[in-house]
Amino acid sequence: MKNQINTILLLLIFILAFFLRFWHLGSNPPSLDWDEASLGYNAYSILKSGADEYGNFLPLSIRSFNDYKPPLYTYLTIVPVSIFGLNEFSVRFVSAFLGTLSIVVSYFLVKELFPKKSFIFYLLSFIFIAVSPWHIQFSRVAFEANIAQFFFILGVLLFLKGGKLGHFYFLSFISLTLSIYSYHSPRLVIPILLLGLIFIYRKEIKENLWWFSASFILFFILMFPILNQMRAGTARFSSVTVVNPDERLGGSIEAIELDQERGDLFGKLMHNRRVVYTREILAGYLDHFNFDFLFLNGDPPGRHHAVGMGMLYLWDLPFIILGVLGIIREIRAIRGNRVLIWWFLVAPVASALTTGTPHAVRALLYIPTYQILIVFGVIRFIKGVIRFPFVTSGLLRMTLSVVFLLFIFNFYYYLHMYYVHTPNEYSQWWQYGYKEAVKEVTKIEKDYDKVIVTYVYDQPYIFFLFYIPIDPSWYQQNWGDGEIKRAERTFGKYVFHNIDWMKDSQQKNTLLVGTGEEIPGNFPGIIKEIYFLDGSVAFRIAKT
């Protein structure tokens, strides 16, 4: 009977997790952003023609906007696109599906890390991951980081099982390789994490050395096809890294020159580039423990969190502190504690090397460490209250009821902000209005010689490819030559660049699609105005 009740509880939590990730998936967030549209259209292009939008046959890196996206999300999206068509739901389906599965995998990971814990410990882990705002946010959008996180968690789980049954090492390294094929951050985090796991489980590895060695060799073989593509992807890294001499060393060089003029022998040492880079990386790393980022407002991009929410619930804070203190006290006695702390420490390493920290996407590999720490904190809190000499059974129930109600309030607040306020306040972050603009333009574009679309909101061409949709085989022959200018694209009668009103308004028989600032509101040629969900003007469509 007890096992049946436990199974029912787990099933109910799974249903809740599924609901939170799939309900209104195609309409909230309110629009695809440019990266989602790119992933979807390239999946559609490969499905229809076997090549990406540029005509690269079965590429191992998706060129997209010259940021060379890892390929796995695009290839997995071919399946839902073939079933549901090219739309928002099909593009986000893979993320929502694997995001839901990652909760299940995390449940078994917790059981593997802490085999002597009670069912309530595992149940709470399942709950807190299922309702995590950080995890829900990225399970509902087509972000490669979310599927990378699934394969990352699965890889760690299989690694732990490999200590008992050596052949699981094969499956572990395959899963970790898939994580690397999914997103950039695991390419740095996985090697560092593996160093810690190998040290912690060195005894089991020694007992299964043949399996581990063969699996490690397999890992490098599987990595080989993508090595050249990873080199191509350095263009993306170079655009976001803090280790950038052009941007970081100017002040350092000036300081060295000043010290030399003053005869300071230690100036060159104090302002050495290695010192500068170390400070930048350390600052980026510590940014991920920022209170505002974690519990109040998240990071700057509105696509990464709900309005008025951090990446975690404010309710989580005291329990995280209690959990960390409890784990550190027993870090030598319990190996699972050492794995958890090592994972927690290395999760933001890749993000720390980039600009714009803290960054919720690049540090997504934190999950499920925070949620497990919360469980430790909750259990420790309950045990502490029970042991307090003046606590009666009635006071205990009241205390636990208050804690539970605060959690429910925080959870309800998050859902309210996510579904009610976030779409309205953050619709601009999601490039809202492109779908509506494409719909209006395609009705009338046959009557015009040229259509000029603004580049203010970035990468407008991909939305026209996606929503029309443009035949991939045709586009592969007509996208242009090998050069890509970020703020300028052309295909067919479509021209994409920021509108120069004095010049473009003088062109004959041309349709203009611009922002409210680019096209005057009193212009008599305005055909349609499209609004963001907060009521401000997103686009004006006008004829010359």
C-alpha cells in the first residue's frame, strides 16, 4: 500500500511537471525569438532538402547568424516539424519534452548519489526540480542549453552506475558527447567535472578499468567529427569572451606606461594581462552568486526569466544556506556530497569566461544542484525544529504549515507573473510582431517591386523564411554569396536593413516595414500598425 501511494505521488508530480512545460507552449512565450526561428527553419530546411539554409549538406554545426550553433537541437527538431508542421509548438517541443524527462533523470540521480536517504528526500527533490522557475523557463523555449542539460544530467547518472556495472561508462560518455553536440558550455564544464568524478570514484574506475578506458576512447572518437566545427565556433566564443585583448588591456597598458614613467618596478607585474584576465574571470564567476540574479530579478535579458522573478524562489534562500552548511559538515563521510559540491562549483565556469555575467543560459548546468541543496536544507530545518526542546506537536504543525504556505504563495506568484504579466511586459524581448508583420506583408507583397524590412530588432530575414515559409531549396540558391553582413540581407524582392526614412520613403512602389521611430505616425501611406502586447508600436507597414 505504501509503495502504491509513493508511486501515485511521483506520478502526480510528473503530471504537474509535464503540464508546466507544455501548457500553452506555442503561445507563451508570446513569440519565437530569432534563435528559435533559426533552429526551426534549419530543421525544416534539412527535412526538405538535406541541407541547412546555406546549402551545407547535413552540417555538424549550424551556421545560422555566423554564430555556428551546435547541431543536435536542429536535428532533433526535424521530428516534431515533420509531425506538427513548422510552427512555434514544434520548435519548442524538443526542449519541453527533454526538460520533462530531465526531472525524471534527476530523481534517479539523487537516488544514486544518496542511496541511504528516505523516500521523502527523493520526493522533495522531484518536486523542487519540477517547479523550478529556472528549469521551467528554459524548458519552454527552444534553447540548446536545455537539451544539453538533459544529456549532462543523464551522463552523470550513467557514470555513477558505471562504478557498479562497467558497461554504463559507454552510455555515460555517449550522453556527455551528446551534451557537447548540443551547446557550447558543456565543452568546458564536462572535462572539469569529469576530473572530479574520476578522483572521487577512482576505486570503482580501477575495478572497471577496461570498461572505463574503452569508454574514454569512444568519447574521443565521437568528438572527432565535431572538432573542426568547434574551431569554426570559436568565432562565437571570441565575440563574447572576456579574454579579449582589444577590449580588456587598454587600461592595463596605460597603467603600465604610467608606472614606468614614475619608475615603479612592480607596475608591469601588477597590471600584467594575466592579472587583468584573472580578475575579469573571477568577477564573472562570482556574479553567478549574485542575490539579485538568483532571487529577485534574474539577468538582464527578459527572455531568461519571468517579470519580478530571479532564477530561484526567494523561499529557497534560507534552505540553500542550511543545505550548504549541512553538506559541508559531512563532505568527507558521504561521496554524494563531494559530487554535489564539485558540480555546484564548476557549473558556472564556462559562463565566467564570457561577457554579460551572470548569464542564466550559460550557467544552466547548475540544475539540479540548487534544488538538491534546498532539499538538504528543508530536511535539516525540520529536524532542527523537532529537536528544539520547547516545540510541541501543535507548534511543529503550525511551523511546517507556515513554511508550506510561503512556498505555495511563492509558487503561485511565479505562475501569475509568468503567464499574466511577463508576456505583456517582455514581448519586445521575444521579437513579438514579426509573425503578424509577415502575415500582413504576404497578403500584399505581390503588388510591390520591393519590400524593405528594418533590422532594428535583429535578424528579421529568418522570420520571413520561417513564417512564409520560403522553400529551402530555392533559398539555398538565392541567399547570396559567402559574405554575411549582420545588419543587411537580401533575397528575392526582400531587402533587410535599417530604414533611412529620407531615402527609402522616396523609392517607388516599395513596401516599408519599420519601427514606430523609423516611420512617422502621420505618414499617409501607412497600411497597418502592429503593436507589442504592452500597447506600444512594434511595426508600421507603409507604402511609398
